[in-house]
Amino acid sequence: MEITSKIESLLFVAGKPLTAKKIGELLDEKEGAVEQALRSLQSKYAEAISGIQLFSTGTQWQMGTSGDNAKVVSDYVKEEFAGELTRPQLETLTVIAYRGPIAKTELEIIRGVSCGLILRNLLIRGLVDEEHDQKTKQNYYRVSMDFLRHLGLQNVQALPDYETLHGHEVVQTLLQQQEQKV
């Protein structure tokens, strides 16, 4: 498969900016080859009449929508993300609130399903924050200040039964069993 196709797929699912170096690591390609492919993709989208564009800050790259379609995208996003949370979103948010900061892999072990799209939605809504840990090379999620403000809480420890649920032994056992498998 061609490198540009792989890069395009990565940027599509990433949902956040990636560096050429990171893309190179993920694809086992040289950074220079990745940068050349990124510039080629950016030109391809710029020349075509496309609703997709490739944006760059100089060091980071991200796929996004064309500015020409801003109104229709904005209207959709407002409608999609302004409504009530779905049950899977509420479940994910609850796990993050009681177990955060939590890695996506741990979250998926607890919930038993992939949580990528749900996390993206919660990030867009401003209900969770994401931070990258250089040591573990993982992203960790915790509830945001907006989440706490919306519920009128000073901190997550003010959630009902926080101490009991934060360190619940069933969850601890589940996570430890998964670590032993890896």
C-alpha cells in the first residue's frame, strides 16, 4: 500500500494533529518520506474541489473540513453535540470521572468495547481533558473543569461514593488480570 494512503487513513482516524515523526514511527517510514507524502497530500486536496483539507502548523498535520463548508459543518456539529449524551457516552464519562486519569486501553477493558469515537465526542463537548504521558506513550483522560462546573462540584472526590468506586476491587482485579496477559 502506498505511503500517502496509509498517512491519509491515520490522519482521518487520529482526530488530533500528528507530527511527521510520529507518523513515520507508526508506519515504519523515514520522516523525510512522510513529510514529502504529506505535502503531496496537502497539494492534492488544495487542487481538488474537496470538502477535506490537510492543515499544517509546520510541525503538526491534521485532516479537517474545508472552510468553504464551515456553515454546514457548524450547524451539524451544534446539533450533534448539543443534545443529550447517549448511554455509552454517559457510561464512559462515569468511568472517567471515577477512575481518571485513565488510559484509553484501561477504559476499554472496563467497558469491554472500543471507546475512540465516544472519547472524541466527549473531548469536543469539553467534558473530558486529554493529556499525553511521554513515559508510557499513552493518552490519559480525566473530567474537565467544565464537567465539574456543570455539576456544581469542587472536585471529583465530591462525586457520590467516590472513594468506594474509585478503588473498587472488581475493577482493580480486572485491570490486573489484563496486565498479566500482556
